[in-house]
Amino acid sequence: MYLSGSKWKMKKKRRRSNPWRVLMLLVLIGIGVYFERVIVPTMPPPFVPEPTATQSPVAFVTEAQAQFQAGKLEQAEQAYARAIAVDPDEPAHYIELARLQVFMGKYEQAEENASNAILIDENSALGYAVLGWAMDFNGKYVEALEKVQYALQLDPNLALAHAFKAEILMDVSVANYEEALDAANSAVLLDSSLLETHRALGYVWESTGNYADAIESYQTAVGINPNLTLLHMSVGDMYLAMGDTDNAIQSYTRASALSPTAVLPYRRLALSYARIGEFGKASQWAEEAMHMDPADPYLHGDLGRMYYNNNQILDAIRELGFAIHGGQMPGVWTVAGQEIEVGIEASVDAGIEVGDVVHVIAIAGERSELEALVIEIDDGIPPAPISGIDSQIEIHGTVEALVPGAYVVGLPLEPGDTRAVGFYYTYGLALARGGQCELAREIARALLLGVPDDEVAASNAEETLQLCGAITPTPTPTQSP
């Protein structure tokens, strides 16, 4: 049977080819081949992070040098560390980091980094010189001098080696004055652009009591880098030694501005004001220093002596007691404009920070200070008064400042620790003036027995006994403080 007139035909009809279509197809094929062979090999694999370009160590070193010149020592230290991470086989990075860390007071780390430089280059004269300098600050005088001498064998014209040798010689003995002065002068002649060479010459002058010459050398170093706390402290110390308190205070104030978290400038400011009899200001600076490191017994002792000289006897007894006996020091919070001592026995909600609103129940202490009994975060319900305690004070407000408490370890009475000895005899006098004669006599007798060769301590101990009506020394106490 045949079908006719149907649109269905089993034989396909041949179509004529289109040359433009063929040309377009060939172009697409060419693009695909190019993409596969040229573009794809340069593309990172999927889901793999694309690596970032590694910054040159030179850029990090340049940054570190700029930060050092600006007095930003922590940032400079970080930049040198990044340079080492990028190029750990370059000894110069370790050497410069070690030099920086000496100025930062990180002597152990400085010694380690200088040693790392020598491990990489055993013939590095500068590496041995800086290693000797770091060892000197660590009290390793004999080894330090050996390292610097070896550095000079490797390079007799290395200015820094001469400078460091001068400092080490003076630390070994002031009798080395002439040799040290020759070394320091040689350092300046070899390279007067280095602040370390002028600092070394200043150190020699300082160690021999030539304070005016020392100031001149230290000021030259300050001119090279005016943003180093250590140099301003050295200048201030020379002015203070010469009795020029005004210039000393200016130098220490500049040092504290450069390093606002450093304790030493505040201690020196307290001492400077004490020298001119301004014990109120001295107490303020000593208190600032103590709050920076409340666990340091020496800072409590310094503050106690300032209080004593300012006739704040009860405050002096408290701070000197921490220095000698130790104990738990309460925190000091400022709430609604009032300072409150907060001991560990107070009920304090965890996590209270500056800016929080709190309820406080407090009482007045024996020195008229406020002592917190309870501190609670403001939850809308004030804490209930403590039963059995009179004259309770309720305070409600914002925490404006918060100085945490700390545990203080007391200082033993040792003949070689003149600073602590001063705390002991001042404590005895304060106790006697405060009417606490039993403990005052114990302190006085401990001084007479413990440091019999200290004339100042003995004189103050006898005055303490006289104030308490016990001029004749009694047998050794069974337990010294």
C-alpha cells in the first residue's frame, strides 16, 4: 500500500550548506582551543586560596627604622620580626632587632637574637659587638667584654664595638676609666652619627661624676633621636644629680609622655618633687607609679615614704606595711566621683567594667577612705544594708575608673638593699608617730640587729625607740617582720 499526499517522508531532504555558519563554527573552535591551552593553565585551581604577594624584607626594615626614629619601639620590634619571617637567613635583621631590644629593656631577647645572627654568620663583628652589649645589661661582664674584644679583632674600626666596650669597662670597674674614655672617644670619632657612640661617652662621664659633660653627650644623642625614653631619663638623672630639679622634671615629663605606661619616669618625678620639698606632688606621682604595678612592694614603699614626709601618717603606715609585711591590696574604684577601696571580701559581680552602673554599700575606714562592703551591678533593685554595721553609705552611679587589686610580697630586711632599709626605718617612725609603739619597737630592734653598720638606719631606729619611750634596746625579738 502506498500513501500519497502525506507530509511524512522517509527520505531526508538535503539542505544547502551556509559558508558563514561554517566560518563561525571554526572561530568558536579556535577560541575554545586557545582558552584550554593558554588561559586555563594560568588560572588557580578552584576552592584553593590565591596566594598573596610576599612583601620585601627591605620594606619591613625600612618601616622598623622609621618606627624606631619615632620612638614607637613596639611597632619597630614587630616590623623587624616580620622581616625575619620573610628572610630568616639574613643576620642583619637579628642584629638590628637585638639593638632595638636593648633600648626596650628586653635584654634576654636581645642576647638571643644577637646569638642567632652569629649562628648564621660566625664572622659578624657587629653580631659579636651587640651580643656583648646585651650580655653587659644581663650582668655577664666578663663574657660581654670577651665578645666585644673579639668583635674588634674582626673589625678594629667598628664604632659600635668601641662604644660597647667603653660601657662594659665602666660596669666592670670605675678604675677602667681611662681605657673606657679612650674607647668612647674612638667610637665618636669613627662614627658620630650613631646615638650609641654619644650615649657611651655620656655613660663614661656619668660613671665618673662628670655630670655636665655627661649631659652634653646625652643631649647629642637626643638630637639624633629625640623620641627615646631611655635618653631623656639619662639627661634627667644628670640634672637631678647636679641639683637642677626644674630641668630634671622637664626631662622626666618628656620621658613619661613617650612611654606613658613605664613606671620609672613616674618614680623619678616623685623623687624630683621630694627633693624640693613638694611632697604632695611627689605623693601623686608615686601613687601613679604604684597603680601601674600594684604588686611591686618597692612602689608601695616609695609611696609610703612620700606620705610620711607629707605628714599623712596613717597612709604612710598602710603603704609601708604593704612593702614590709606584704598582703592583699584592695582595688581602687571611682564610682560617681568617689574613690572606693574594693577588697576581695566585697560582693562584686563578675565582669564589671568602666562605664557600668553599680550600687555600692560602703563604710568610712580609719583613714577616712571609703571601703566597699558590697558592689553589685544595677539591676533596678539596690542591695540590702548589711546588718550589724553602722554608718553605711549607699552610692549609686557609673564606674569611672577601675584599678585592680593585687597581692604584695613583703621585702626582707637585708643590708645590701638600701631602698628596703629606708622603708623599714621610715615605717618604724610612722608607727611611733601613729601610736603603734609595740610594732614600732619591733621594727627598730630589727634594724639595730639586722643592719648594725648602717648609721642612718641606726639613728632612725633610736629615734623610734625614743618616741615610744624605750631608749634602751631590749633582747632580740622572737620573730622579726
